[in-house]
Amino acid sequence: MIEIVNFRIIFKLISINLFIIAVALLGCIGIAILYSEPIWPFLLAGIISAVIGFVLFRFNRGEDENAYITKKDAYLIVSLSWLFISIIGALPFLFSGSIPGVTDALFESVSGFTTTGSSILTDIEALPKSVLFWRSLTHWIGGLGIIVLVIIIMPTLQIGGYNLFTLESSLQEKIQPKIKSVGFRLLWIYLSLTLAETALLMLGKMNFFESICHAFGTVATGGFSPKNTSISDYSPYIQYVIMIFMVLAGTNFVIHYFIFKGNFKKVKENEEVRFYLAIIFILGLIITLSLHFDAGKPLELSFRESYFQVISIVTCTGYATTDYLLWPQYAWIIIFFSMFLGGSTGSTAGGIKMVRHLVMIKNIKRIFQQLVSPRAIIPIRLNGHPISGETNNSILSFISLYMLIFIIGTMLLALMGIDGKTASSSVATCMAGIGPGIGNVGPVSNFAHLPQLAKLLLSFLMLVGRLEIYTIILLFTRFFWSK
């Protein structure tokens, strides 16, 4: 009998993820001790994670170590890993009583690990420091997981053109045979950004606890803050530091790899980086002028508020320094449409991703060129290399499917009695992994008031958007389970 998927391999790799989560949970005990808080929520959650991991690991006894991992296996490993760790991640919230409801705790956990940053908490600062640390740590773990996923795993699955866009062909040849060394270098880059931001925030008089929590949220483009007011009460210096690191976190980590290797030619040739920075510059400039001339704000404040919010939304971080719903209407409408942009591929940012938009624009340009010259053969090129028709179609299909799921999700929330602005922005922000939306889920609001069913739907959409849609949607198709 031929197995559709190899559950032994799947459970083995999921167990490894659960062991990692167990270690992270037990590490939070040190924070609890430091602040004289109960340790048992983390101890019990860590034991549960380790026990489940041990059971799954024992299940694969007798498995051939050289067994081949199929694409179907990989899809299940990725999807089930995020589901398992999200469920385990909710336990400290439940055990500590910080979030008593199962749905709310799961929502917060999924939001953390998917680096979304949407929250159901109405008084964040009332939570124990250890719980707040765990909440921010879920961002950091999820962000690192996404980097490993889109740099190493996705290219082998050829999801949404990742085989081309996350790795330059020349880089693939060099590093694919050395997966462990790539993983360590990515971890080093990720850790270096985290430590650098923590140090710079502390130089701005932010205490160590808040610095590390905000660094976790920034580098992972997550957006959880231990403060009720997010970043708004901090100094301009702090806000500028976080702005810079949000841009860096939203940049393809392969670009960081090239910079580390001193290969600046590759950086210069990368069209996505230029497009990513240009979009941020243009949108920020438009809103800066709007705030200065229409709202009458000082130029520096207009610049800082506009660029902070634009960078935060484009990179899908979700930190806020002001309530952008109080801006002139067309300014916050720009913010809403920015929710569909996303950062660079191979970054911790969510959303559709800049390179897909770039390819779509190139397709539109080609249509007009062919109207003038119908017989001309005009290939779509990226970074000087032609894109295959299969990859091009995959990217356009991804964008279409993304928008279709957005529309369906919005309609389902509307059927639950949620108003149009709140429904549409809730789906947009959760799919893109941003955090705040517009309407009743704006930057000074939260998701606590939404129906329980809506929170479950949005939790599912966080996972769908974070794992690039196909990864999860495929599991619900009949042909995936066929032999």
C-alpha cells in the first residue's frame, strides 16, 4: 500500500519544533523569577509541549533516516507545525489567567507566531512581565521560522515563484547543499539585528525589558508592544530607530546575506529592493505633505508620523505612533491600500510582497506594448533575467487568489454583523500580518469586541496569509489526498 504522506517524518519534524517551543517556554521562567511572578504557567506549558513532542518523536521509531520528504510531506509539516506551536503558545495566557478565553488566547498566540500583531488585549500593561515577554518572544520565534521557511523550504516547493525570488540562481548553487550553514548565517543576521536594535533603543533611555520586547516585534515585523500606547509615548529618537529597523526587517534577508558577503553588485541589481524603497518614499512623501499642508502639523512631525506609519504598514509590522484615522480621509485610505503591498520576499514581512506587485506591473506594461506591436515577443524580466511563463502565471494566480480570499473573508465577517470598514480591514490586516486596521480595529482599538467566530476566522486567515496561501489551502483539496 502506497502512503499518501509519510506521517513518521511529519511527526518527527513537528516534534523538533515542539521541543524548541518547550525550551523557549522554560526560558521564560527566568523572567518570571526576575519579576517575582508565578513560574508554573510556563513550566506546565513547557512540559506539555515537551511531552507531546516526545510522543510524536517516538512515533517515528524505525524510520529510515534517509527517507525522502515529498512536497506533500513538506506542506503538512509547515502547516501543522504552525498550528501546533500556536496552540501550545496559547497555554501561558490561559494558565496565567491573563487571557481566560480559549478563543482569545489562541487568537493572541496565532497573532504572535504569524507576526501579525493584532490583539484582543484592552490593558496590555496589566499583564505580568513574563507573559508580556512570552507574547513578544512568539513574534521573534515566528519571524525566524518564516525566514527559514521562505529562504530554505519554499524554494524547494516552488510556491508562488519562490524558487526564483527568494534565492538568486547563483546563490542557490552555492548554499543549497549547505542548508545548516545557511540556517546559522540567517540566525546570525537575525540575532545581530535584534541585538543592535536593543542596544540603540537602550541608548534612547528605553529600559532593557521594553527594548528587547520592541526589538523582537520590530525585527520579526510583528508589532506587539508591552505598552498600551505602542510607540507613541516614546521620543523621536526611539521612533526613528524603530523606523530604520522596520525597513531592514522588511528587506529580503538574502540581501542582508549579500551585504554580509560584500557583494554590493547583487544588491544594486535587485529590482525588488529599489521598488520597495521607492514605494515607501513616495507614499511617505504624499502623506507628509498632506499632514503638513492640510492638517497644519509641523514639517518634522508630519515627516515622522507619515513615514513611521507607512513603513509600519508596508513592512507589516503594525507599530503606531499616532491614530491615522484622524488624518485627512485620503491619507488613511492610502494606509488601507498599503495593507495589500507587503515587504520584500525572503523577509519577515507579510502581505502579497513587493516583487509580485512588480511583476504584475511589468505584465500590465507588456500588455500595452503588445497593443502597439502585436507581433512582438516581450519577455517579463526581473533583475535582468527572463521569468518563465509558469512562474509568471504562478505569481498572477497568487495575487488573484489572495484577493479572492480577502473578498470572501470580508463577506463572511459582514454576515456576522461587522461593519464594512472593520470587516474589510480586519481581513486585510490579518492576512498581511500587519496588526491594526481601520474602523473599529484601528491603531487605538483592538479585536476584543469581535464575535468569537470572527476571531477564529481571522486566526485562520493569519495562518493562511503567513504561510503563503497555497500551503494551507492545498490541504483542503481532494487531489492533495489522492494517491
